[in-house]
Amino acid sequence: MAEKIDQLPSFLAALEKSSIVAELCQRLTGERHVAATGQWGSCALVLAAIVQKKLGRPMLIVTAHLDEADDAYDQLEFFRPAAATRLYPAFEVLPGESNLSLELASQRLELLAALAEGENSSGAATHAPDGAPAPSGAWHPAMSPSFIIAPIQALMQPSPNKELLATRAKQEAARHGMGDAVAYVEQVRRTSDVRKNPKAFE
């Protein structure tokens, strides 16, 4: 199967070469903080798709509502179909309720485990995305998604810290005869999917 080439749609080429985009990237690289204002709709996600591609760094997209996170995922899949885009879902429960969705819990843990594994192995990266030698501990594209999309509710809900997550995932993976903690969490999620919709996996 041919590998997808990560490139923007042709209709965004002019915007990619914009001096405003260049300035945003420069400020993010130097000052690490910048505010941009403009049109409503998909403009923010178009800008995010372009800036992330130019900088080659992971980007967190925060939305105000759960359905907006799903819409953002679909739009980024259109603007950057070859980029790794992941959704960090929120538990759809009210305060005090305990009937958490196993599927959503597995999806959250799978992403967190992947991020923890990537950070733990960051020293193995020898080159940056542009081919230059990478500094010790630098991020590279193989470690984590290009985009993580999360509704604000998901970020406000409790998550295990990375040390506990990495240790527990590795212990469970080893207990089940698997050497890869991320693969183990993915299997847990898949098992949950099978239980909910067995025919989809026949």
C-alpha cells in the first residue's frame, strides 16, 4: 500500500505562502505564544493545518463542545488527510455519575499510552523533521499525532499521570504476554468494540 504524502490541498497554496502565516510560525518558534483573530467557520482549522505542517510539531486543538471536536476532526482529515489526527474524547456523564463508557475510556487511555511511550523513547530520535540532527529529548513525527483534538470537558476530567500510566500499561501488557503497552491498550479498545458490535469484526 502506497504511503500517503502529507501535503495541503492546492486551494490552500496561496495561504501557505502568506506573510502572515510566516510571521505566526516565526513568533511561535521564538516567543512560543501568539494570538490570531479572523473569520469564523473553518478558518482557525485551516490556519492550524498550515502552521502545524510548517513547524512540524504536535498541536492541541481545544473545542468548546463535544460535537465541535468531531467536526474539527473531520475538517482536519480533509485539510491534512495524511497527518496523524487523534481525538481525545470526554466522558459523556454528569457530575456524580459512575456509568463511564468503556469505549471512551479505552480511547483516552490508548492516546495517553501512545504519548507516554513516545516521550519515553524520545532519546532514540537522531534527526528532526527537516533532516538536521535532533537535540536530546526532541519530538519527532513518529512519536505522537500531528493533531490532538479535545473538547474542553475532556481536558477538565481526571486522567492518570504519565508515570502511573506507563508503568501500569507495561505491567498489564506483560501479564497478557505482550511487549507493547500501546498495542495492549488498543486490544482493550478493540475488545470493547467487538462486544458492542460483533458483526463489524466478523
